[in-house]
Amino acid sequence: MIPAPFDYEVASSVEHAMELLSAGGDGAKLLAGGHSLIPLMKLRFARPTLLVDIARMGSLSYIRDGGDHVAIGACTRHADVHHSELLAEANPMLALVAGLIGDPQVRHKGTIGGSVAHGDPASDLPTALVALDATLVAQGAGGTRTIPAGDFFTGIFTTALGAGEILTEVRVPRLDASTGWSYLKFNRRAQDWAIVSAAAVVRRSNGTAESARVALGNMGTAPVRARGTEEAITGAGRDAIAAAAARAAEGTDPPADTNAGPDYRRHLAQVLAGRALEAAFG
Ligand code: FAD
């Protein structure tokens, strides 16, 4: 339970962090809340030779109104996302999801950027961000680029971030009154990761779904869209939910672990997708 030796530097800006990462080479890693990286280091699954602390510089901790979206700095703690008055009004789904992560200690240390960059398919925020069609902002030696959340999570603990790139901001759309949403997480104990989770964002008009995005967590190596469900519910009303939910696990390859096997996960995906759609229809 004792990490291998490492050096530690505190970055004063994103540019400084990029310099430190570059000087540290392959062994350098960013440290944000440390609530995923430090446990891996204690188990010696991760052995960075240099940690570059970005959580103390302050400039990446903010929640701002961006007009049609809310911009959240990568080092913003889960607790601040959960309690944000701006998000409560503009995107209550993200505020709710942040409040379902771990326990109060985890939420007061863990950051939105760390959770997203870590790329754990069982994490709550990645699944919600895919359903919300969020945009991720990354800064690297080549400049700044934006990546749709749907393209960001490429595999287990793997993302579209390149070597030396830093995730700086998460942008979530402002949800209007015609948009219904739900995020449901099935776990054994309140503070655990999801055995399966489902997020639904439905744009409604006269009782039908004009568009729907349904994402599932822990049903593969990365968050997956339930495309069959989306197809079946788009243009249809509440009476189509059962048939749409029955297609939730189509094309998925869920993992087996001590909590659940693939068949049970497929069943959970169908149940949770149906309940999430019911809630999103209002
Ligand atoms: P760190 O651990 O500091 O970093 C994680 C990884 O991301 C590292 O590889 C780091 O180099 C990289 N990184 C960090 N920031 C950036 C950045 N800005 N740009 C590029 N790379 C970056 N999560 C859930 O979703 N649901 C849960 O129920 C849940 N329960 C938990 C329970 C416990 C007991 C613990 C310890 C953790 C739990 N977590 C859960 C994980 C928690 O949300 C972590 O805070 C989060 O996954 C990682 O955020 P962090 O800021 O701690 O990142």
C-alpha cells in the first residue's frame, strides 16, 4: 500500500503544467484530486516518476455561464458541481450526477476533469456527458481543440487525449423546458461505482420524442449509446418506451466481474433505460 518513489511539482498554470509534463517524459502524470490515481499508485498498478499537481493553481476551478452552455473548469470538484446554482438552473442533470459519485470525501477531492480523463467505463460523469452531448476542451503543444464527449472515451481507461495534452474544460448544453432527462445508477452500496447506469436526454414536442440520446455505463469498455433504444423512441411517444427499452443492450459487450455477469447487466440496461425514458418524458 506504499507507492513507488516519485517526484512532485505544483503547476502554476496550464502552460507550466505542459512544460513540467514535457520535461518529465513518459513517467510524468497529472495529479488532480488523486482519488483514482493515488489508489492505483498504492497498489503499484501505476508508477509515475513525476506527479504534476494541477489542482492547486485555481485557474481551472470554475463554473461559468457560456450562453448556450455551461463551462466547467477541469479541476472543479464534484461537490462544487453538485451544489452549483448555475447548473441547478441550466443543467440540473449534471449537478445530480456529481452528487451520486462516491461519498462526501470523494466529492470534495475528486474533480470533473480527473474523472473524465481517467476513462473508467463504470464512472458516472462520462456516461452522463455522452448522453448530454457535452464538449471537452483539451490543450496541448499544438494548441487547443474541442472533442465531442461521444468521441472522447475510446476504451477502458483510454481517451482521445494525446500525450502531454491537458483536459481544461467541460462544456454542457443549457437544457430548456422541452428537454427531459434522467440519470439512474444501479449499485449495491450508496458510495459504489455503477454496476450499470443509464442516462437519457429527450427533446419532447406534443408528447413525442423529437430526439433522444440514451447512454449506458459499465456496459462495455467505454460509455455506449443505446442506439436501438434511441431509434425506437425517436418520433414516438410514451407508449413506445417498453419496446424501445427492450433494445437497450443491442450491440453491447458488457463485462463480467464479482458484481454481475453480462446477462444480468443486459437485463439491468433494459430496466434502467426504460425507467430513465419514463422519467425523461415527465
Ligand atoms: P486523479 O486521480 O488525480 O487523476 C485520474 C487520472 O486522470 C490520472 O491519470 C491523471 O493523470 C488524469 N488527469 C487528471 N486530471 C486531468 C486533466 N485535467 N487532464 C488530463 N488528465 C488528467 N467515481 C464515480 O464516477 N462514481 C463513484 O461512485 C465513485 N466512487 C468512488 C469511491 C471511492 C472510495 C474513490 C476513491 C473514488 C470513487 N470514484 C467514483 C472516482 C472519483 O470520482 C475520482 O475523483 C475520479 O475518478 C478521478 O478524479 P481525480 O480528480 O481524483 O483524478
